[in-house]
Amino acid sequence: MSAGEVNKQEANDNEGKNTPVISHIKTKQFLRAILIAFIAALILKTFFIEADTIPTGSMENTLLAGDFILINKAAYEITTPRFIPLTSVSIPTLNLFSTGAPRKNDVVVFKFPGYKNQVHSNDDLYFIKRIIGCPGDTVQIINKVVYVNGKKIPFPPEALLSNGYATKKGKGDPRIFPDGKDWNADFYGPVVVPKKGMTVNLDFGNIREWGLIIDREFNSRVVAIEGSVITINGAPARSYTFKKNYYFVLGDNRDDSMDSRYWGFVPEDNIIGKAMLVYWSIETPVSSGTPAGLFHSVRWNRIFTIIH
């Protein structure tokens, strides 16, 4: 065997020995890349971006049932995780730092605070609505038209407008918040949105309006009427100073939306984030179970639509 053939044979032998080593290195690199991508996705989902689906028509036509949306969780604050990662188990959150305050006309996702007879919701329900009133604002609805601080607020550009029929003024709806008012969905208020540091005088005329919000701030039934005295946590109270900022929200489909008119205000710390983008949309129910039916059920014109 010549020297050249010997060198060639040695090279082939070394190549065979190196192949498992190279394969092992590539496997480690691949697994490391997968791990880095997983951690990045987890951080992104935990602190910055959330995906969700619109289940009802309460925000038509801004959002449709079957829209898949992205939520900017960092729009207002950065918080610790609301759930144990990779589970649906909720945990207490801590605000790390604020990035801004919710503003009028923002479409926000929030944890449902509970129905008007509940101190807090028994379920982890999340709603999406439009902010109409900010802390300290006075909101009123007259013949379906919304006024904030006496100024008429136009309908959102894509809102599903009503057919014009309005419930008569003074015809009270027992579902409306708060109890004891002759308000309905079309003639509502005026009502003041609570603001952190705002003090209200308490009396028998407004305790139904403020009592639920006070109970929610304590996360317990603390407001009571004992004879001719209003008490909070057993102590006589003639006034109360709110500890949180609140928001008044409405659905864009005003005639088919359960919102602040029915269950009250949204605490600022219940807000998860601001709705940003429709990244996918499909008609529900799908026209058929076939690939062709699925294709025709996709609302192609809504994909990558910015939410205003």
C-alpha cells in the first residue's frame, strides 16, 4: 500500500470516528436553541403578549365572534405572572412598574369583577370592552347617546349601531347597576367613576351605588345599615375615600353587551392589557367540516387588522 493510500485510509477512519461527535454537538445545539426559544416565548407570553379568542358579538363590528386577537400586556404595567407558568392556576400578582394609564376609547381585556350582587366573580372570567369613562369622569347615557363630563361621545367607527328603538326614560331595568335607580341601558346615569383618593359622602340615597364598590375594595361584605347608621366593618361611616382607580366600560354592540351598565366599574388592577391586533378570524360555526368549508369560513379580510 502506498503512502497516499495509507493517509487516505487514516482520514476515512478519523472521519468515521468524528461523525458521532459532530452529531452529538449538533444535537446539543439544536436542543439549546429549542430551550432558548421556549424561554423567550414564555417570557413574551408572561410579560408582554397574550393571545385570546372573541367568543361573543358584544364588540361587533369592531370585533367579531371567532376573531383571534393579540393583547399588549405591557401597555399599562409590567406585572408578575397572573398564573403559574404552563398552568391555569391563578396566583396573586405584583405590579413591577407602570408603563402608562388606560385611556378613554382603549379596547381592553380585564378580569370580570363580578355581577352586581357579587363582591367578586366566582370564576376566572375575562371580558373585552371599550373604556368610556376614566377615573373621576361623569358618565351619562341619554337616548342611547353617551356623554362624558357633559360632552357627547361619538360611536366607535366600526360599532354595530342599533335599529333606533330605545327603552323609555324612567322605565327601570332591574338588571341595571346600581339597584334602586329607574335607569335602563338607553337612559343611564349620571354616575361618577370612582377615582383613587376621591371621597364621597354616604347616605341612604347613595349607599346602594357605592356600597358594592366599597365591599369589593375590602374583598368582603363590610357595608351594612344598622338602624339609622351606615357602617363599614362595624364602624359608623359618613364618608369613604376610594383606594383604587376605576373605569366605566361599554361594548361596541351596545344593544347586546353586558357591561358597566349591568355590573359596575372595572378596577384598574383588573385590566390585563390593551387589544392590539386581529391575527386570525373564522366564522362560527364553520360552514362544514371539510377543508373547503374551513377555507371558506376564514375571514381573510380581517387577518392582521389593527384594533381601534
